[in-house]
Amino acid sequence: LPIWTVGNTERKVGALNQGWLRWQAGYDYVAGIDADTILAPDCLQQLEAELAVTPRPGGVMARYTFDQRLGATAMARLLIRMQRLEFASWTADALRRNRKTYVLGGQVSLFSNDALRAVAERNLTRGPWDTSTLVEDMQLTGDLKAMRYSANVSVSARAYAGPMLTVRALWAQRRKWDEGMVRLLAGTSVNKWTATLWRQQLSLLSNGITRIGFAFLLVASLMVHQYVWKIGRA
């Protein structure tokens, strides 16, 4: 049943913690699901089955994509396609690392209630989600990993997340994520989990520098007429 938050000044994170405090007693698992996410009919069943057989279970995240049909304009469809490719690449990377993930995304993840209680007790907070960060799902994943709980991507559970349909919305989302990532890395000591985040960010930086360098060399070669188009013959 839906509930109304009371005196909530911490937006989404406050709502997550209030909901958890209201419903966590007597339950083995708690699911966190964004309002614009659509689950496959057996999604929660698959997540529960996987978490139940996981040693020291922390959380498991569904494999999700975006519905191309939600794009009403050519630009919206292009943005959805870009997001589909981005998250397909992210999922493939997690699968290569034995399904281990550095973030149990808020789109849809199932958590062990014992693990969430342990996080709240360790941090001396009323709820497991950190109210001081912009990336509460990533911070929670880091807390779980620090206590040696699992954080995996599901083998079979599927869902459709709500895509960003405009450049402005996509920019706002990524700006929030990037700012949250910077704050997280600046305020957290280096450990196995944050080392993964640092490697990811350095890889993105290296990739960006390589692309800029290629564009610079291409422009320079065109300016000095050193770039020659060649058409091969069969």
C-alpha cells in the first residue's frame, strides 16, 4: 500500500528511509524500484531466487534497458538508443566481472533486510540510505561491500527503466551523477571498491583525451592538405 512521507526534507533518500522504517519489520527482503520502471512479470521472483542462494547476500540488481517506443520524436528516439547502448555496455562489463557491480541502481534492486539493518547500525543512522550524498544507491553499495555483503547484477531478472527523453533531462541526470561521483571519491578513502570507481573514471578520461587527440590530428591534417581520400576498387 502507498504511504505518505511525514516531515520529509530529504526528497528521494528521505522517502526511501521512511518507507524502509515503515515496512522492514518482519520481511527478509526489500525492493527499491523507481516509479517509472516497468518490471517483467517474474522480475522480483527471479531476484529473490538469486539472492536466496547468494553467500552473505547484500543486494541484486535487475538487468534493465529502455523501451524504444517511448520516443515520440526523432531526437527522443536517438537519446533512448544512446542510453540503451550505454547500459548494455555497462551490463556486459558487470557480467564479465562475475556479475559484481559497483552500484545497485535505484531502477530496481532487491536487498537483504539483514544487510540493510547492518548498514544502518554501522553508520548510526535511522535508515540505510545516506542522506548526505547525491548518489545514495552508489553509497549504499559501497557500504554493503565494505561489510563484505554481495552486490550483483541478476542473471535473468529484466526491467524497463524510464529513459531521459530530452537533452536537458539527460544533461541534468548526468550532471547529478557526476557531481555525486566527485563528492563520493573526494570524501572516501581509497579501498577495493573506490579503486574500481577511480579506474572507471580514469578510463573515461583516457578515452576522452584519445578522441579529442584524434579529432585534433584530423583537423590539422585537413588544414595542411595531408589527409587524402582513397577509394578502393573491388
